Amino acid sequence: MVGGGRTAGQGGVSVTVDGKAAGTIEIADAVKGEAAVAVRKLREMGMDVWMVTGDNQATAESVAREIGIDHVLAEVPPADKAARVKELQAAGKRVAMAGDGINDAAALAQADLGIAMGAGTDIAMEASDITLMSGDLRRVAEAIELSRRTMRTVRQNLFWAFAYNVVAIPVAAMGLLSPVLASAAMAASSVTVVGNSLRLR
């Protein structure tokens, strides 16, 4: 007969043989080695990091302390994860959710940004906005940073494109710009936009 009980961060399994206690086995989920680094990167980017888990409070808090997470929502059934995301959104927060399981799909769909891990289930990938090609948690911060840089680059490109047109169109309309120069300036504008975009590499 095997019975189970949990301590902080562990599952205690007692083993009996013929009704007599034979020993206890302590079982703990291994925390991914890169988890603490990923959390630190996200916090450095100005984000609050939350852990939403079905584990009991003691286990969740133990893992959270180990990897540097301050906000823990424990003992959350799979069906309620999306509700927790809604609560954070109702509090005025924009929520990015990372997950890989079937029980994460509804929360991934509800979040402002759903991020599925590459080793996850098909339904999680389908429900998410972004699918990372690996299960490395550090890629979450990298994906968010790349998205920010991409939007910054798009705004810069729009600025330069509009600036060129605001200056060049009136000058051309007054006949002060030859077609050859206008074409050269237009090409230069396009090269500037493409070159600025290539900086993302």
C-alpha cells in the first residue's frame, strides 16, 4: 500500500509492507535550471511575474522562492486558470501567459499575449499567439524583447516614410524637384527603412 502527503516543495510517499511501515520516499518536481534566469530577465524588463499552479500552497511558495517569484496563485484547477487571468486583466494589467499543457489552453487564449512552449501540446499552440520553438523559459523574455524592438522599428520606419513625403511632395508640387532627384530620394527612403529593419538581426 502507498499513501501520499506533501511537505513544502515535496511529495511525501509512505510505503507499507503487510500493514507495517517500511519507509518514506520524498518526491519533488525538478525546477528547470533556467527558470530563475528567465524570471530575473522578466523582472529586469519591468514585469511582474506570477505563478499560477494547481499545486498546493506550500509547494508553490517553495518553488516560487527558489526561482524569485513574488506572486503565487496556488491550488488553481485547470478550468479556473483563465478566470485568474481575467482577474488580473480586470485589475488593469496586461497579461502575457506562458504554458504548454492542455489545461493552459483557455488561459493562453484569454491572455493579452499567449505564449506556448515548443514542447507543449497542440491545443496549447493553437490557443496561443506565439509558439516558441524550444522549452527554454529564457526564450519568453527574448520573444517579448524582440516584439518590443519590432514595434519600435515599425514606428521609426513610419516616421521616416512620413517625413520624406511631408517634405518631398510639396517641393515636387512646386516644381522644385526634378523627377530624377525625386526617384533617387524615394529609393534612399526605401533603403533607409529596409536598413533600419535589418538591425533587428
